[in-house]
Amino acid sequence: MSVNTSNAYGKISISDLAIAKVASHTAMEGYGIVEMVSRRFTDSLSELLKKDSGGRGVKVTTSGNRIYIDLYVVIKYGVSINAVAESLKESVKYRVEKFTGMIVDTVNVNVIGVKL
């Protein structure tokens, strides 16, 4: 799927993979995030065979001009999970909205593990 919009100059289409890459890079810049992880084991296998896994750990769902993002992360041991998750939600929402010009409806942060 992709997000579509149109203006006076024509139609604009942004793929879910492009949105996932922006969300993934933004998440990795955040304090307390160690890595992005796949949701399922089959996703891990498919990413091993791919050359570029830029959207790893991100699931993007679009409906009309609304974007729903699920992040799967491993957090650094000793940080406040709630503070890191809230900061991550805000930064991903801001960057994706700025990138696409669309509305990000929800950002869900799923903490898969903790690393030292």
C-alpha cells in the first residue's frame, strides 16, 4: 500500500517502505534505543536475504491519508521505558508527518527486550 495525495501539480504517492525507513532511522537516533527487531522469525529470515533492510522493526499501515505505525524495539537497560517510549512516539510522529505531509494517527511502541 501507499499514501496518496494530489495537488495542483499532480499526484503524489509515498510507499509504506519509504515511511518505514524514515520511522526506523528516527527511532535509532533516539536515546535508549539499542536496535529495531523483526516481529516474527520469518521476517528475520527474509531480511537476511535482502540487501537493504531499512524498515526493519517497523510496520506501517495506511488508510486513506492516515498513517498507523508499529515499532518493535530493544531498549537499553536502566532507562525509563515509559520516557523512552513517549519520546520515541513524539519524534517518529513529527518526522513522518513532516516527511509525508499526512497525518500520523497512532504510533505504537512494542518493547521486545532489554539489553545491557
